[in-house]
Amino acid sequence: MQGTEPAPEELLKIAVEVAREAAGIAYRMRAEGVSAVATKSTVTDVVTAADRAVERQAVAALRAARPTDAVLGEEYGDADGPGPGGGSGVRWILDPIDGTVNYLYGLPHYAVSLAAEVDGEVVAGVVRNAATGDEWTAVRGGGAYRAGRRLGGSVETDLGQALVATGFGYDPARRAHQAGVLHQLLPHVRDIRRFGVASIDLCLAAEGMVDGYYEKGLNLWDHAAGGLVAAEAGLRVGGLNGAGPGPELVIAAPPALFGPLHDHLARLDAAGGP
Ligand code: LIP
């Protein structure tokens, strides 16, 4: 297994096993009652004991499966320092509980998000809603699936008829800027949905349960796996002006909607502000 480049399907198999076990722990700890352990970037950016426990367990499982891979996790960062460590060329990108505020409040909408990156390119990903068991998977070039059904995204071509999901950061100044963008975008779309979990938002766009998604301020672990699911469902996933998806902005929409949505977001400086 080590030394030769692993097949994306092989990495997906490991990702799904690890994500299912991690989701089970998250779900059980939720049932036992959750308390915020600490705050991170702002007083509303909470981390729970479960975020940390799930990440430790998932990293240990990944280490057992592929000892020389690198792991980047939301709570403990780069286990092996910047970039692929251990010489395998593989790096796992993990959000142990995406949607921590939902998790804290008991909203059944939070996910384990795990992607495998080979030589800097995400080639496999899984997003598992730990509360409902909904699970989205993708392999680069191999399509995106949920419950054995291949996903194809929305067929909507008119932005004015589009249901768009988005999200807001933890910094009040950033939220004020995001609200300004939303205020001006709202008259140009059907409606907005704010579910609170970027990884699942991207998968709902892959399913066509929303027609598009955008958000500023995401970390790689928020969008790596969900972004592959969306791309493998035929959506365009990127930033502004040809940039890739990143902290400035992540936009995901079918090709027909990506341009109009992009242009509004550029005009409204959605990648700007604090
Ligand atoms: C969350 C994202 C969500 C965003 C929140 C937060 P977390 O990630 O999934 O889309 O709006 O501000 O970043 O903090 O729950 O891992």
C-alpha cells in the first residue's frame, strides 16, 4: 500500500470507514449532553469536547490505516507540519464536526467531513451527517453519490428562480459585511437558505436540493470533501475571477448559474470586507 500512489477508490474506502466511526462517536456524545469547552476566533466560535475527541479518534484511525500520511484537522491542525508529511504524498483533510453550533444546540444537521488529497489535489471525499446518517461520497473522475444514487445537481438556469444557500462567519464585522451582500443579492434570487454546515450545503447543491451555494471565510476542512462532491455532480466550484475555492470565497453552482451568481457576488464585493 505504501510507496505506490493509492487508488482514489482505496482512499475513499478508508475515508468512509473512518467517517462512519467518527460520526457514531459524535452522535453518542451528543446524546450524553454537550458543553462548550472553549472558544476560538470569537466568543461565538465554540469548540466542544466532542470536536476534539472525534478528531483524535479519526486521526488515530487514519494513522493505523496509512501510517505515513499527513493529516490536517480543524482542531489540532497539521499533525505532520505543513504539506504532505511522511513521504506518502497523501494528506487527509478533516473537519471532525462541521456545524458545531448546530451540534451544540442539538440541531440534527452536523457532519464529519473527510477528504484525501494526493500531491495537493483532492481525489476522494466523504461528508456524513452524524445525526441522520446521510452520506455523500465522491472520487475524482468517478462521480458523486448518496445512497447509491449518482448526483447531478440542479437543472435551474435562471438565477431569479434559484434557491441559494450561504453562511456567515463568527466575526461580527464580517457578518455585517456578509449581511450587506445578502441584502443586495436577495432581490435577484428565489430565496436563501442558511443551514450552518458548509460541507452539507455543498452536498445539497450537488443533490439539487438547493440550486447554488456561496460563502466567504471557509477553511479548507469546511469545503475540501463537499467541494469534490459538488464538482463530481457537475457543478462549477470556485472563487472569484477564475480563482479556486478558498477563504476569500467559495461558490458552487451548475455552469448555467455559476456565471450570473459569480457576477453578482463580484459586484457586491462578497470576497471583500473583514
Ligand atoms: C461552520 C461552517 C459554516 C459557517 C460557520 C462555520 P464549523 O464550520 O460549516 O458554513 O457558516 O461559520 O465556519 O465552525 O462548524 O466547523
